[in-house]
Amino acid sequence: MMSQILLIQPLALLASLAIRGVLGSAVCRAVLEPEDSAFAYLRLGLREVWVLLTYFVSSIILGFAIVALMIPLGVIGGVSIYFLREQPVGIGVVIGLIYLVFVVFAVWLSLRMVMAIPMSFDQNAFRLFESWNFTRGHVWKMAGLVLLQILVAILIEVVIVGVVVGVALAMGAGA
């Protein structure tokens, strides 16, 4: 059964990438060209290919950079655990700091490349490395915006869960 699934996996990967290219372009089109709303902003053309290529290359770069960071962090973590084996709190602190460094690096690198897809869509060309220069000096502002979006999403989720729980409790009390 696994061999059959593994035969389908490359097709599923290609379909997933195509869908990401089309949907990413649709979002860019909705924001950058709102008057071009036919077919729910969905198209399949050269712009989508550039967006797909940019997404694919940025994912590979992010993956390799994360692996390259994980190696020294893993070594530091292993050595720290060895020397702190009698101090579980110290191990927890070291692992927490390693995790924090990892998350900060991944978010920072992602934010440096975040404008690549809109730029590739807008200019109808591969613009991954131009995004790096474009976001210089704005990463902390973008990180703040991301944190604000996360907080708003959490607030909306709390409100929705509160309403659902309130309705469920009211229905339960009525039963």
C-alpha cells in the first residue's frame, strides 16, 4: 500500500505547488489589481509560474538555512545537556533559549523574503533576492505587525469560542 502512495506523492507535490502558485497569485491580484476580479482572481499564466518559482526557491532557501542553524544549535544543546545533566532547570533554560533563537531566526528570515511573491507577481519576473533589499530596515515593524495579527486572531478566536460555549451552556441549561 505504501508503494502505491509513494507513486502518487510526486503528483500530489506538483499539484500542491500549482495550487499555491495560483492561490498566491490570486491574493496578490486581489490586493494589487482589485479591478481584475473575474474568475475570483484565479488565473493560470506566466505570473503564476513566477510566483510558484519564487515560492519554491524561497522554501528551499528557508529549509536549508533552518537545517544549517539546527546543526550548531543541536551541538550546543547536546553539550549543554551533558554538562547540566544534574540540573534539569538549567537544561530547560538552555533548550528554551535554543528554541527562542531558532524561532527568531526562522521568523526573521521569513520576513526578509516575505515581499518576494508580491514583487514577483507585480513585476512578472523572479524577484526573490530583491525582496531582501526591499525589506531592509523594516523587519522589526513587520514582526510587530505579525504579532498584532496573531493577537487579533487569538482575540477573535476567544470571542467565537465564548459565543459557542455560551450558546452550548444555554442550550444545556434549557435541556
